[in-house]
Amino acid sequence: MQVTESKRLNLSSKDTRAAITLAVLAPVIAELLMGSTRVSFAFVLVPEIMVWGCGALLAREMVRRWRGGWNSLMLLGIALGVAEECVIQQTSLAPLVGLDPARAYGRFFGMNWVWMIGLLVFETIWVVLVPVEFVEALFPERRRDPWLTNRGILVSSALFVVGSCIAWYMWTRIARPMKFHVPPYQPPLSYILAGAAAIVLLILSAYLLRSAGCIDTKAPGGGGPAWLAAVVAFVVAAPWFTVIGWAYGSMPKLPVWIAISSALTYALMGLLVYKWWTARSGWGELHSVMAASGALLASMIMGFLEGNWSRVDLIGKIVLDLAAVLAMIYLASKTRARSSV
């Protein structure tokens, strides 16, 4: 009897549902709930699902097939961010829209450095880490297993490439010149190739470090109440959106070197705190869900600070954010009930 590929990999229809959920949820969390993509422009979720959704799905799939840990997933999230910023939409290479290129804050050597740092952290956390945590909590029995067959990887990869081409064209050839009235910008080929090389190095690093953070035994110590993980995640995540604001000149008198060094230091400190906390024996699945919820709540609230909201978009964001809060409460209650069994 011929054995199908799905049986060889021990995959099920539940894996398919989990994969589709992650592909849809990644751009919904990063774009729609935050407000970067407005309800009136929700149609752009289609290419965003192809890029962000398939990108997050492929990152998780590689880590699970490698039997890797959180470190590998984070590095692949950074790689996805570099792809977006330097290869696909090239927003870290082209002059930021709405600014005078000659007086842009943090732009030198042909790159928007402050913007790139802010967006790489954002895309790693809110496009990859947070959606993966939520979906794995929704499908806990398949948390550590692959969700795609080899054919599924090929299809997801093809959708990612096609979506990347669509996103590149929509942003560089339609949105920038028609909506923001700036001329098309062609970054130097060497910069794009450098971005591609960085992606390869990050993927290789993710593979080589796949065993890091996968220690079976944890350090002794309690994890504290789960709600505290949500509070800490919110308090740490919310200020990060000011870094993105710096790129648009919100702190024009702040020396660029201080902005860059302080942003990198803040990100490193947040990473070290998270790694220390999650390595303790008292940290559980509910803590992870609550931490992801705190980070998502921070992005939703900080998203309201973006100006020029139409009535439809503002009402749409409020409704979607409230629905997301209810969904997080439901997921936390399910996780708590499962953990108490």
C-alpha cells in the first residue's frame, strides 16, 4: 500500500487548519489590529498574507523540522524583516515617504538606520513570535510538530515569492508615486545583494543555533503570576513604538548615535529579561500566552497614536481590537484550564 506524504510526516487536517490560521493571523496582528493597514484598505491583506503569513509559517516550519528553539525562530523572524526592509518593499533603503530626504532623521550611507532597527524588532515580534505563540496555544497538541508537508512548503514558498513581487510593485510603483507623490527610487544593487546575503547568514545562524535554548531542564525558581508576564510585556513593548517615531523626526534634537545605541541596548535588555524569565521552571504555557497578549495589547493601543483616522477606519479598528481582546481572554482561559488538569 502506498503511504502518502502526510502520513509519513504524521500530519492531519488539524495541522492544515493551524497552518492557515497562522498565515492569516500574522498580518492581521501586525497590520490590521495595530492600524498600519486600515479597514478601508483591508484588500491589501491578500499580499500581506502571502508575504507575512507564509513567511511566518515557513519560519516556524523550519524551526520545528530542525527541532530548534526560540532562538532559531527569532533569527528567522529577523531574516523575514530584512527581506521586507531591504529586498521586497525596500523601506529601509528608499527615503521615507513624507520626509525631505535631505533632512531625514537617521538616514546615512543610503539607509534609514533608525527606521530599520525599529521595524526589524517590530516585524520579528509582531509578525512571527506573537502569532506563532497564539496559534500554537490554539493547537497545543501539535505545538512542537511540523504543520506542512513537503508539498505544503513548496506551495507556501511559491505564494511567498509571488506575494513579494506583488508587494514590491504595489508599494514602489503604485503607493509611493501615486499616494505619497514621491518619485520611484531604485536602491543600489549592491545594497539589495547585501540584504540577501544577510538573510542567508541569519538562516544559517538559525540552523546552527537550533539546539540553543532547547535544554530540557530549567533553572529553579518561580515564574510569578501569569498576569505579571502580560504587564511586563506591555510595559516593555509599548515604548518601542517611540523608536519608530524617531525615524520620522519626533525627537529631532536627539543625536542619531544616541538613538541607535539606546534602541539596540533597550532591545537587548528586553531579550535578556525574556530569556532569563522563560528559563525558570515556574514559567509555563500560560505565561507565554499572557506575554504575547501584553505585547499585542501594546501594539493595538500605540497604533491609535497614528493620525489621520477616518471615521470608518477608527470604528473598524476599535471593533477589531475589542474582538482581539475577547479572543485573548478566551485563549488565556483555555490555556489556564488545560494547565490545571
